[in-house]
Amino acid sequence: MSSYNFGSAGSMWRVVFYERRANRVHVDRTGPWLPDRQLARNWALWFQERGYHVALQDSAGTLERFSKGLPA
């Protein structure tokens, strides 16, 4: 069992990857949970620089758009 506290809203973050398929945007995969937003943001920047469409998600399920052109 993980030692991280998933019950605290916003305490864990992960990178969510999107793939464009014709006129649709599909959630392709997600990264591992990370202990803070800044670390997840750094990874999102790294992947975005390499051409991936990404967003950040907190442990409460809220998505924060990171790449331009993603749906709200």
C-alpha cells in the first residue's frame, strides 16, 4: 500500500497525455502520481517540448489544461 495520502484534494498530481484522432481528442494515457504540482508541471513541460499534448490532473480529478488546443 502506498504511503501517500490520496484523500487530501490536490495533494497529488499527474501528467495526462492526449492524442488527437480526426476531430476528437482522446485521453491516451496518464503518468504516475507525483507528490507536488511543481514536479508534475516540470514533467508536463518536458513532454510538451517534445510534442506531446498534456494536462495536469490533481488527486481530486480536476484537470488543468497545459497544451493549447485542448478542450475545456
